[in-house]
Amino acid sequence: MRTALTTASPAPSPEPSAPTSSVIDDIGLLPVATDAAEGLYRVLDATYAKRSVAISSSHHPGRL
């Protein structure tokens, strides 16, 4: 008795999901203009209630 070889089709890839976190690294490494600081504030304001936010810096907080 012969058995037929069948190959299963791969499952379709799921759609990419929205990011679940935002990471901002080395904040304060370079000086920023007031408009850039305002832009960062707007990004954080728009995301903090919707996903996790992590900010890192190698500087002491008093120096930022």
C-alpha cells in the first residue's frame, strides 16, 4: 500500500503587533535645545499611559 506524501502549508505570519514599551537610552548625553526637550516631553506624555517607558542615563539626576 502506498501512502501519499503531503506537505502542510506554513501558517501565515501574524501581523506585527504594536510595541509594548518605549526605551530612551543615554538621555542627557548631549545637550538639547528647548524644542527637542519639548518633543521628548510630548512623546512621553503620549505613551506613558499606554505602555511601559524606560529612560536611562549615566549622569546623576541633578546634572540633567
